[in-house]
Amino acid sequence: MKVIADLCVIPMGVGVSVSQYVAECEKVLAEAGLTHHLHAYGTNIEGDWDAVMAAVKCCHERVHAMGADRITTSLKLGTRIDRDQSLQDKIDSVRSKLD
Amino acid sequence: MKVIADLCVIPMGVGVSVSQYVAECEKVLAEAGLTHHLHAYGTNIEGDWDAVMAAVKCCHERVHAMGADRITTSLKLGTRIDRDQSLQDKIDSVRSKLD
Amino acid sequence: MKVIADLCVIPMGVGVSVSQYVAECEKVLAEAGLTHHLHAYGTNIEGDWDAVMAAVKCCHERVHAMGADRITTSLKLGTRIDRDQSLQDKIDSVRSKLD
Amino acid sequence: MKVIADLCVIPMGVGVSVSQYVAECEKVLAEAGLTHHLHAYGTNIEGDWDAVMAAVKCCHERVHAMGADRITTSLKLGTRIDRDQSLQDKIDSVRSKLD
């Protein structure tokens, strides 16, 4: 099962600057070979369900290992069985209605 | 790794009444033996990370099998390594400050 | 326009224990006279759109005033124009399918 | 109070293709003069709290007017009082740790 996800990992109790933790999660996604795209409030991810979920778990493990005792994550998960759709397809579909 | 989660599964394209799909997800969580609590905009879940994630995947599979071609899910995931905390502990902690 | 909302306010950089801030938000909702119900990963709220949104803004103002320099909030917003539905209606609708 | 937001509007019961509704929301944000950036699972928005919230309400009104009887929206809201930060600043901050 393929999934389009949106991941926002928030380490708590480590100060107000958390970009180093987000950067570590970007590395996890890259190492996993997953298509991903960083935006200003999370990261779009495209891939096989199990591979994406393994990467999300790895993000929590790495961010805890960096010293964050508590993490709260928001994850959106989109699946569809009618047709295949990529991250770019979703954006293109909206943009085509704006022209 | 233990996780406190909040799951909100939204089947798309099956009409405005989706309670039968949410009820199916409740059954999945019960069958998995996970502590869970339904509220008006999702379900709190407490358990081992892998068991919770397996249940979330099963929810998508079941809801697709019921006829929903597309699903979008919001999932919150809270982990902490400083101490153990249950669903009820979280609620009690807030309520104790309201007395 | 009536809304059913789910609010989860996360103060950042104030340590891993945030229940005092969540409790303050509960007080804001109570003062606003909004029907609300605390769960383990947020608070369900029912009310007029503008009243709910004014309360959410007030939560941010109060939590900043308590010393949190940064806040990230997850808010779900459900509106429907086909029929009226309360927080309890939503829960009852799912539970009726579980009997 | 300035806010960085992430908006994902999901019309329910109108089929599995919802890009026309998302496109309408993009128009609302553009008409409101708000800085915004579409990604594959929502739209980043930057602006004054009240202006952003007025636009979100307008999105619900427009999508209902287009024929969607039910809408469920996920909204993230980030505020900080320690310093000013733009959508691009957030992305740049993470990317600088990846070089």
C-alpha cells in the first residue's frame, strides 16, 4: 500500500529552536530513499506504507537520542486505491484549476 | 517504545456520514488489544509503537475494503523517554491544575 | 456557522511538562462559555465559529503571557450544513454501530 | 499577533477528487493578500492572526457554497514572541543544517 504523508516532528523541552532536529529527520528520510519535500510546517513524503512508517519511527528514535525527552508528532496519511498519485500530481491537479 | 496516539480516519467520497467506518476502526483497535478511548474528533490510543502502527495500517485496509477509495488520516504521536505516562495520567495532570 | 473543533496547544521551550498551559486553555474555554471536553491529546470544542476562534486566539495570548515564547497548535475544524450535530451526537453515532 | 499556519481543507461527500475545492481556497488566500505556498498536503500561510483566520473561515464558506455539505479541516498555527520568522526563514533554518 502506497502512502502520501505529511510529517511534522516537534521535540519538546529543548528550547524554541528545533531546526537541528528537523534536519536530522530530513536525513532519516533521505537515508531511507524516500521521496520527500520540506515545507515550512512539515515534510511531504511519498512511498510504501511500511517504509514511510519505519522512517517515522526512526525519526523519533534519533530525536530522542539527540536529547529530546519528549516528542509530539503530527502525521497525515493519505491512501487511495482508485489510482496512483504522486506528490507532484497532487500539486499539479490544484494548479491546473488556478490557470 | 511506547506511544500515546490520537487517530482520526476520514474516508473520502463515501458521503457525509462516516460513523460506520469509524466504528470499524474502533473494532480494529479492540481486536488489537490496545487501550483506546473514542472522543468526538478521533480516538486516543496507548500502546507499543509497532502495535499501534500495525493497527493504524489495518484501519486503512479495512476502510478501503468497505468501499472507500480514498482515505486521509490525521495521526498524532507522542513519545517520551523521561517517564511513563498513560492516557489517564495526561488527563489527570491537567485536571489537577483546574481544581 | 457552527463548528466542532479539536484543539491541541503545545508550548515549546518550556520543558516537557506542559499541563499547566493546557489547564490555562481549559479555563479560557470555560470562561468563553463554550461546550468543551478534555481528552488525552487535545480538547473537543463545540460552538459558533467566531466564538471558538476568539477562544483559540486567547489561548495563544495567555500561554505566551505565561512565559512560552513559542507555541504550535493543531486545530481540527468540522463544519456541516446538512444538519446540526453536537459533540455527543458524533460519539453516539459511532457507538450505535458498535452495539 | 503574527502566525505561520498550515491549512488542509477536506470536503467530504463530494467524491475522491477534491482539487477544485483546494483551488478555490488558494484563490481565497490570494484575494486576502496573504503570503501562501501550496504543498502536496496543505498550504503554508503567513500573516496577521486575524487576517489568516478570516481567510480560513472564508474557505469553509466558499467550499460549502460549492456544494460540499461537510468539511473537515486540519490547521496548524505557530506563533512566537521571541523573534520574527517567515515561511522561508523556517525552511532556510533547516536547510542550513543539511549542508
